[in-house]
Amino acid sequence: MKNSLTWSAELDHDVVEGDEYEPIPSAEPSTGEMELAERASLRRIAGLSTELADITEVEYRQLRLERVVLVGVWTDGDAEHADASLAELGRLAETAGSEVLEGIIQRRDRPDPGTYIGSGKVRELRDIVAATGADTVICDGELSPGQLRQLEEKLKVKVVDRTALILDIFAQHARSKEGKAQVELAQLQYFLPRLRGWGETMSRQAGGRAGANGGVGTRGPGETKLETDRRRIHKRISKLRKELAAMRTVRGTKRGRREANEVPGVAIAGYTNAGKSSLLNALTGAGVLVEDALFATLDPTTRRSTTPDGRAYTLTDTVGFVRHLPHQLVEAFRSTLEEVSGADLLVHVVDGSEASPHEQVAAVREVLSEIADEHESGMPPELLVVNKIDSVDETRIAELRRLLPDAIFVSAHSGVGVPELREVIADRLPRPDVFVDALVPYTRGELVARVHAEGEVVDEEHTPDGTRLRAKVLPDLASALEPFTGKG
């Protein structure tokens, strides 16, 4: 029996110490290693499902992915683009824990409004499902409730669209309270219009007094189970939005504290599985989860780092993007994605081993522009970083340099190019620009330490009355030093 829930994983143990990269000599597993072990400990055993065979007999079914057939509709672009989209759908399905058996693409001007692929292709798909023994069909697009219902009635197997698949992956990988609430909100918003019911046969309440003698306007079937569930889902959505609003306030408070301390922030964004978490580990030694799977990171991680000249800044690893990212996810993860808009620099990570990196760049920028439209500050300056250059040859690197001329080329796994990236980040971050000349008493040594940590010291002299400092600092530190300026 083949195990259908298997992820390949590769952990990045490199930590930056100057220009050399050596494995972290620690016997204790990192947080990322423990999370990876926890995910790998979950195994699905095929053939033991108690789900009803006739899908029309059930109203609610959990997303079950074991042996799947992929279906795509090619409406625009070239054949290579269509194949790449279906290949990405296959990687998403494998990340969710399924085994991909077959994939078909149909060329159409637009998806069929009834069955997504048309009646002729449905018959062909039904034969493929029967021949392969598949139990799930995944469509490379978002299906309407009517399309979903008709396909399941004709194919007699579970049908899942791209949106539901991504939501399932997010549900598996969410770990924090905020992440789980965001995923649940997105799922409820997606499934609400797709609830199914069969009218009076599902009545749970009798109208009036037992449905007979309640008077005019009170007799009838009462509230159906479908209506009850819709009401409960609306109530749950409202509660989740209130909880996320409170969490957003906490996140905003933390971000405001960093801004008040004038600590520059760098946000790491990019396509899913581009190596953002590996890059965070390489720059800070954070030890966060690194997995060769799509959407391995959902909960943002913020770590403190320093530039080569000693200035402190924060690095935030954000959730990855994908083509046609479901609107429900963008809406639910808006508070998390706001970390990008509040940063001083955006490090946009690109997977150099991908066949069409420019399309991934365009997909990420599309989502970021949608978020930027809601903020007056807009998006921070962007720094393109092409990762995984150790996986491609010199010819491909030369082609990428021509395609992305302003990018920095690195390998977070081997450490190649990481020192140069640290230098570029330091140059792009805001520098202290307020010049101060202060005589700081020896009793205020903490101010001297802050000047060395956060500013640029031009001259330092120890006198009988205290430490004489001439330095460039940030505005908040200049205010703290103001009582000691102008003294002999």
C-alpha cells in the first residue's frame, strides 16, 4: 500500500558568521525541525475511509485527497503556460497529501458554464477516472456551485477546485491562533455559497404550533437545516472577524513599538516555495521551518538582525503567493500582509530554478499592488533576490541576469551571495541623519551604548565630565540626547 501523504524536506542548517557558513553545532532540534517532524508524523492510510460511496447522499464532506486526476481549461496564452499551470496544480495536490494519476487540458474560449469542460470532455474524464481508480478530480480554476454539483453527479467522485485545494493546504499548515482563524474565515467564506440542501426534506423545525394551528402566516415547513447552517456560519464569520480585528490591533501595537524605536524593517515576500524561510535562516540563523513544499510557511516570523556596520533591523518572513491566489485568502490574510506595506524595504525572493520566473514575479506584484492601494504609504522599495542559483547552470544564470538585471543572485542553501545581499540590504535601509554633539555623563552609559548600536559615531572622547560624542543618530535618539548637547 503506497503511502499517499509524503513530503520531501530539506533543512537549511547554515548560519551566517562573517563570510563562512558552517552547520550549527547544536544537539537540540530547532523549532523548524520539530514542526517538520510533526508534519511528517501524520500519515493517511488509503482504503480505510468510511465516507459514503454515493456522493449525493451526503451534504457535508471533508476534503479528501488520495488518488486524483487533474483537469485544466486552456483559455489564453500558449501551451507551455497551460502545462506549467497544471504542473503547479499537481504540486499543490501533492503538498495536500494526494497521489496524482493523470492530467488533461482542454482548449476552450472560456470554461463551460454548466460543467466547466463541456459534456464531451466529461464523458472522457469519466472513463479516465474509472480506468485509473481515482477518487478525486481537481479542476484548475474556481468552480461555481452549479458546476461543482453537475460534475460530481456525472463523475460520481469527489470534485475539488483550485481554491478549495489551496484552502486545505492552508488548514493543514496553520499553527498560530491567528493563522488558524484566518484560514477558517477564508474556508467559511468559500463554502457558504456552496452549502447544499434539499428543501422540506431537511426541515428541523415545525412551523407554528407543531406546524398546524399557529394561525395565519405561521404554518409551513419551518427552518430547514440548510438555513440553520447558513445562520450559524454567518454568526461564526462575524465572530472570527472580531477576533482577527483584535489580533490586528496587537500586531499594529508591536509594529508601532518598532517604529517608535526607529528600528528599520525588512519584509521577505515572494512566490510560494521560492526559499523565503531559507533566506531568513541564512541571514539571521532563525531556525524556522524549511520544507520543499508549497505554502510551508503561513505564520509570519520576525527576527532581529544587524547590518555589517552594526545597525539593527528586523526581518519578517511572510506567506507565499501563487497564481490566482483565492480572493478569500487575500482578504483573510490582509492583516498579515500589511507587514509588507509597513516595511522600509521589500526583499522579493524569486525561484531561479523555475522555468518562468517573470510570471511568478508578476503574480506576486499583482497581489502586493492590491494591498498597496489600501494604504497611503504604498509599497516600500523592492529588492529582487534570485534564490537557488546552486540548482541551475551558468547559462541559465546569464539568462536570468538579462531577464532580471537589477536582481541579487544568491543561494540560501549554500550561502553563495548572502554576504553581498547583507551589504545591499544595509545600503537600502534608512540611515541615521541627525548630527549631534553631546557630552553624556558616565551615569548615562545606556545612551552611549544606544549611539554605538543605532547610530554612526564620528568621534568619541572620554573627559572628566563624561563621554563626548559626535555622531549621526535617528530622531528619537537625538531627542534623548538633547539635554546633553551644547556642553563644553
